[in-house]
Amino acid sequence: MFARFSLFPIGVLALAGCQPSSVAPVTPVSLASLPHHRQLAQLEKAASAVLLAPAPAVSELSSSASPAFGPPPGSLADLYLDFLKGARPKRSLLVLEPQNTNNPFFAGCARWMKLYGAGSTAFDSGTTWGMADDVRRARSWESLALERGRAVQLARGLDVSHVAIGSLQKGILKYQVLDVSAMPSRVVGTFSLGGTPAQIEAGLPRLTRQIAGAAGASNVAVPSRVGFSTSDLAFLGSLPFLETTRSAISPAQRAHLTTLAGTPLGAMFVGRVSNIGDPVRGRAVQTLVAIAPNNALAGAEAAMKFEGIEAPRRVAAMRALDAKFPRNLCVALGNAALRGQEEDYFAQVHYAEMGVRSAPDCAFAWYTLAEALNGQADQKRQGKYYQEMTRDQKIEVAKLYPRALVAAWKATQLEPGDAAYWTTLSDSATFAGDANWARDALARALKCDPSNEDALNWGLQVFQPKWYGDAPSYAKMARIAVENGRGESLDVDALCDGLKKTNQQSLKRPLLQILVKNEPDNEAALIEYSNALRMETGDSKSSLPFARRAVQLDPTNIGALGELADIEQHDMGQYAQAATLFRRAANLEPKNAVLWVNLALALAKGGKLDEARAMALKGRALGYTGPHPVWNLVGLSPDGSTDKPAVRVKAAT
């Protein structure tokens, strides 16, 4: 691949290479020349053709043939890889959850030992809190309760030197510590803990010190008491490492977690769960920062997952850790995250490079570096296409995008099952000017995870003609996106924009119909589908539930309020309801002139001419001077040239 990609074609390219679309083509029809009932029939026929056609396979997004990816000797990318070589740290530990049990109490025990054992600065390096779980999901493993073979694979994939494998045998919790830096791996310690759950909990500090000692860290700072009830430990063992739409927690679990935000283990989960208020998040940060001097894992979590919360505390904690432990992977990645949040991409790249040197076989470290380099290049590019950049900008980005590309490639080679890494490779290849790898890497991302919405949303960009797509390839990508979207966050604006730019707006309504079925809580999809349905077919009664659902999901969504108000006013004749909705929207955005003018029209049609005139004047004062039916109803002109008293007219019915 590196032999082919150019450093400079960063601008708009439209390349061939995609197979003919498997989305049924819609024959152009001159609808304007047909009677209205014939127009509707043609529209329905076109929509049915799309809905009935099978969805394309993800493999159809790939180019027909892409050569193997790899940096040629002596190339900029090859030299960069050589520059990043570094000696691995001597000691690091991964604590896994015990096998042979589904009781979350024992998972909670393992997580406590992971925090205080593996996270200790007595080790030279370590993984971040969710890194092992990311690999588990990428490899489609059920849990982190792994047998020896997979445990060794995971540990080596995370570039740690020791792994603690747990199991529950006849009520006794046993842990075996393996040195995986040895070939083959070898057992360096076996420890057990028995008794009731309360007795096992009481023995966790001792077991943690034993495991850490076997891994080469004899001075681990472990609390003398766990500080949890057995039920709280079981609760923390039941939580996902990262809340997603597929692993959402219940309101009761969320409420329970807030009560544990002042404990280090509870705080480790607070930043990974949505809809927890800033005061609780602030308490969690303070808790993590308090133990950070002796715990790199806690410091990194505070840095990475609490953007905008207690920034001075988080920065101070990570600076102190960096001064003492510059070769620690957690410290490097935590500092990289902080610098990225500050948009200091030069410093972010520095810390990400330190992470790669600390753990050269850790895919997440390479992924972090690729994201940092892309951020730095984007900052230099300032949103410009290649032909719009200055000479100095072109030189700068020509140095950065190839580095991002090779860093993303390394991540995919180390962990080929992670969709996020392939998506970043596609992103990097796009801006580096490699069309084939931009498409192929995206196809690999969606093969790993067809519902990954970062990949789907990026596909809705990269297959537009401004990059590497055309009408047939965009139709395929759009169909794949709506068929697989599941997270209520598919980029509907990009979908509709791409259909418009490829002159395929006839696909809009049927594709949105599929999307609102798969993502019933996607507000943007509900709004666009409601609008497309009534604009194309005039069927306002059918569109009404979708607009109402969008408002129900977010009563402050201006687009949803406007769509529902338009239906109530223009199609249903419910002017009072329309006025209420427009007034709510106008109060949310008081400087939006269009909303005040639309409110004026609803009031005027409802017979409230004096108030309508006042609202229209307000809209005009805010800058609305375009044509609008309200002007005649309230005796005004857009520019004020023919103002006259309001004409008393009969309220519309």
C-alpha cells in the first residue's frame, strides 16, 4: 500500500472501483408531467423497489484489488516505525476474572485486585481500565474469565509481562500467576482464598499483595480493608466496563453507582456511564486523584474519562505521575488524553509516542497515536482541501498523515478484530490519498462489527463524491448504514446530504423508513422521515406519530418542534397547538427570527392578529426580511415599507 499512496492528493477525488450497486436502481420519471395520483404511484413503486431489494454485502464496499499494505524500506513510514522502537518495561500485571462461576461477587473481587494490584505504580507499566475488555469484545469472547491459552494471548496482545488467571473450585478462589514474557509462559505463583463471601472479601488485600509479589512488585500500596459490602462488590462486578447501547445499565443501577462514586472502585465506573451529573462525576475525580500518586490506573482513568470535570486536579495528578513514571503506559495514555482534550495535539502525539515505546505490542497505544497524528494534521489543515492549503500547510500535513496511516495500520495488525482500529485506518488513508485502502479498511471495520456507528457514519462521508465514491457506491453504503444502524446515532444529515449530492433523493424516504424501524429513538431520522413522508405523499396523518415521537424524545429539539408545528398548522389546521409548539421553540432560541415569524403565522390563522403582528415585528427586527404568508395577514411588509394597521380578518378554520 505504501508504495502506492501519494502524500498529496488530499482534496476532492472521485475514483472508480466499486461494483455495480445491489440496491435496485430507480428509473428516472418526469413526475411533474404526470397527474398527482400517477406521481404518487411512481414514488411508491420506486420506494418499494428499494425496500424489497436485498441489502448489499459489506464486501461490496471494497475495491476490486488492493495490494498488501506495508511500508517500503527507507520510506518515511518505515523510518517512523524505527524511530518508535523502544525497550519494553520489565514488569506489568493483568488480573482476570475467575472462571467456573457466574456470581458477580467474584468478578467484583477481581476488579478490586486489578485496581490496587495491577494499577500500582510499583509496576513499570500497565493497561488502562477498559483496555482488556476492548480486546475481549473485538475477539468476541464472552467474558474476561479466561482459560490459560486465551489469557496468554490477551496478555501478550496488551504487552504485559504477567497475567493472573482465576478460578473458583469448590468454593475456593484460586489465582495462578503466569510470566508471559517467557517462551513458553511459566507459572510463577499459585494462591488461594476460601471461606464465606465476607471472609473472601476480607482476604482480598493479602491475595492482591501475593499476586503482585509473584509478578515482581513487592511494595504495592494496597488498603488493609476492601471497604465494600459483599453486595456492593457484586454490584460493581456486574457492571459493563463501558456502557453502550448494547450494554446499557438500568436507572436503578445508575442510582446505586452514584452512591459509590466516593470509593475508588466505584469511581472507576462513573466516567464510563452516561447520564450521571457533574457533581457526582466531580466527586469521582477527587476520589481517583487522591490515590493517583500510587496508582497510575486511577490517574489515567481520571484523565481519560472525565473531560471538563476538575481539570486542574486531573492535570496536576498526571504531571506528577509523568515526572516519576514516564515509561508507564497508563501514564502516557492518560497524558495523551488530557492533551487531546486541550487540543494540544503536538503534546498529545509526544505522549502517544511514549505509550507506543512503552508497549510496542499494544494495539490501543498505536490507535491512540494514529488519532493524535490525525488530530494534529487536521489542526494544520484547518478544514481546507489540498488545493486551498498554503505551501507550508501542504508540507506539514505531508509529514503527518503518512505517520497516522502507519500507526493505524500497526493497530489493525496487532488487533485485527477491532472495528475502531480499521475505521481509523480508513480515516487516515482517506486523508493520505489512498482510495483503495480508505474503502477496504472501512469494509473490514464493518465486517468486524456491522453495527459500529463510527464506521457507518464515516462510510456516509468517504463514499460521497467529494472523496472516493459515486452514486452506485453511495447507494450501497447508505443501504448498509440504515440496515445496520442500532445505536440511535447514525448521522442522518450526512445520509441525506450524500443522497442529494449523488442525485439520489428518491432513495431518501425508503431508506429513512428502514432506519426509523431499526433506530426508533433516532430523533433526526424521525424528523426527516416525517418531513419526507408528508412532502412526497401528502400523508400528514401517517407522518404525525414520527414527529410526535421526536418531540417526546427531546422536547427541546428545535427541528422536532418545528416539524410537528408545521404538521399541526398546515396539514391538520390545529393552529393553537402549532402556536404552542412554535412559541416553545422560539423561547428556546430567542434570536431565531424564523421561529417568531412562524409563530406569528400560527397566531394569525388562529385569529389572534394583534399578537401575531407583534411576533411578526419581532421576527423582522431580528433580521427576517424574506417572503412569508404572514405579512399580508398582519398588514406588514418584510422590509417595513408598507406597514399599515392589522386587518381584521376572520380566523381561518
